[in-house]
Amino acid sequence: MFAGAEKSDPTKLLTIIKFDSVETMQAFGADEELTEIRRQAGAVIESGLMTPISDEFFTNYPEALIQH
């Protein structure tokens, strides 16, 4: 997971999470208990947006990985 605020708007957080599958991502979004914990921590759930990316990606953490 990577997370950071936008440089021009420190109130806007961008988080990138790698899920093993679309089903796992959907389960994360539908988990009511986790959603409530996030809300209590200050997350504004209603403005959240999940944007799936393709299965082809690269990362350099914890070590270089290119998947295609």
C-alpha cells in the first residue's frame, strides 16, 4: 500500500492498494466493520473512489516487479 496527500491539496489523500483479485477489492469495499473503523479514524467514506487498473503494472517496492 502507498498513501500520500496531494501536493496542491493536503486534505486529499491518494491511496494505492494492490489486491489479489477484483473479488478481494470488492470485499474490502463491502466490509461494513472495516468501513466503520475507517470512518471513526477520519476517512470520508462517501467521497472515496476505487479505480481498478489493468493487470499489467510495475512496482519497485519491496523489490522490482513487472507483471504483464
